[in-house]
Amino acid sequence: MNFLQIKNLHITLGNFFLKNINLSIEKGDYLTIIGPTGSGKTILLECIIGFYKPKQGQILLEGKNIVDLAPCKRNIGIVYQDYALLPNFTVFDNIAYGLRKKEKSKLKIKAKVLSIAQKLQIDDLLSRFPETLSGGEQQRVALARALIVNPKLLLMDEPLSALDINTKRELRILLKQTTKEFNTTIIHVTHDLDDVWSLANKVAFFKKGELLQFGTIKEIFSQPKTKFIAKFIGTDIFEARVQRVYSSGTLLECNGCILHTTDFQPSSKKVFLCIKPDEIMIFLEPPQKLPNIFPAYIEHIFKETNLFTLHLKSNNFSCRALMTYNMLKQLNLRPGKKVFIYLKPENLKIIPQT
């Protein structure tokens, strides 16, 4: 039996809607929901917690349909981007707010608040008020308030989006450690793919109220089902034609280049070829006895966060490659330099053109 199962879910809220949503997760899963703005991600969370009743479908939590249960009876927590802390309450009282509805003993409440505050490294903030806290500190308080009541399921709506890069990194580590310790099942809406890579074991991709793809991280990032998903997750897309399908893969023609891939698409002659920039390898001399080796020159080099993006051109074929600063210096790469690019056959994925 699945821990959470959503079956044939339909909901309409003005111009926003969800249509025929089906997915399931197990106890302890960390599901991230990604997709463009306005695709219905937050509506799904608020439907699960009970703020909205679906027009059709079921939400089964541990086998029980909860669509008619009041939010307070679902034992589901939620953490929002804006933290939603009570401004006139101290940190201690914010954390204890939900617990006081379940536990009457002041000593037990104090012990539990101190325990979770220590785990989230905010025990020195308990007497302060929200307005005196940084964004990262406020988010830890919101997380403590959600976890202290031991929810069956924790929902998070872009909880890290307003934080700086270093605080995000710290909170991802803390979030992973804490939720693992509590054995919490999580559904986390995000636009940041670093959240997905750092935290999740499953991913759901939404667009315009529909679930386009659901699966493990490997399935979503290695085998996107549509061109839209592939572009969203940072894959470069090229039009290609199938030349031949053989036992170990497919032979493609793409902008005058002949490419071998271990992927299969026998039903379509015209396909989209997906190439991830971080999977392109660059050499100063051509490796021997390898397929998909092409001479190219570097058109431009751009710095993006802690990586460099190289724009490469090989005859009619242009692509991007990602590289660290150390590798860039080691190879002494610069615009105009001739290199050889290697595209591993197992990294090239194809999607039918529809």
C-alpha cells in the first residue's frame, strides 16, 4: 500500500486548475514538484492539506481517503515561502503553537521545543520575536513549528527561494538531516533544481495544471518525456533524423554530424536530440577509437555561478559545455581555441517529434 496516493484528481479555482493528477509516494520519500509558474503546484499542496476540496478524485493517506476531512484532522504540516510566523509571539511560542493543541503539560511542551530548537540550531533565539530574525532563522523556526507535532506528511512551498546561496546550502543540509531523523515524508514545491538534486528521490513535473512526468531523479533528468521538460531542466535540444536503428542503439544525423546513441526511437524518423551541457567532454587531442568525436572551436566563455559555460561550434553544429575553473585553467581554454568534443552515446537521449 502506498503511503500517499492521488487518484484522478481534478480541481478548478477560477483560472487555475488541476486535471487528472495521478501519483503515489512511499513513507520517507522526498518528492520535489517542479514546473513553470502557474502550473498548479501550490494548488496541489493546498488541496492535499485540505484548503480546497477537489471537484473529482481521491487523496489516500495510508489507505484512507481524506478529501472530506478538515485540515486540522489530517495531521499534515505546511511551510510557506514567507514563513507565516506570528509576529507578536516569541520564537518559543511560535514553535509551541500547534503543539499546545495536542499537549497540555507545560514541562513536556518546553522539553520538546528545546529539543527541536537544538536540532535546528535556534535554541539561542527562543526569546526573540520574528522581526528580529534573518530569513534563514525564520525559516528554521517555521520548520521547527511544522515538525514538532510529528506530521504524517510535510508540505513545503518554495521554502528556500527567498534566501541567499550560502543560507540555502546550509538549510538544505539541515533539512536533509532533520527530516531523515524524524522519518518525515515530504512534498516540496521549488523552482530551484539544486533543491531537487540535493534533497529529492522523486520528482513530479507540472505544466498548465497537468502532470507531464513523474518518477525518480534519474528518470526525469536522464529521460525527459517532452521537449519542454528537457529544456526546463537545462538540456539543449536539437532536431535530428534517425538514419538507422540497430541492436545497440540508434544512428542519428544532426546538423550534418553523424551521432551514435544507445537510446532507441524506432517509431519516428524525426526526433529531438537531448544533450546535457555537463555531460559534454572536451579534449585537446582526439581520443582514439571512440564514436561521436568532433573538432570544434570555442566561440565564447561565460562564468555562471561557480561554473563556466563554453559555447562550442563544429561546422553546422553548436552546443554548450559546462566546466569548472580548475579544468578551464588546466586545459588553458580560451575563445578561438580548437578542441575536440566527445558525446558519450549513453548520454544522448532522443524524444519523438510530435
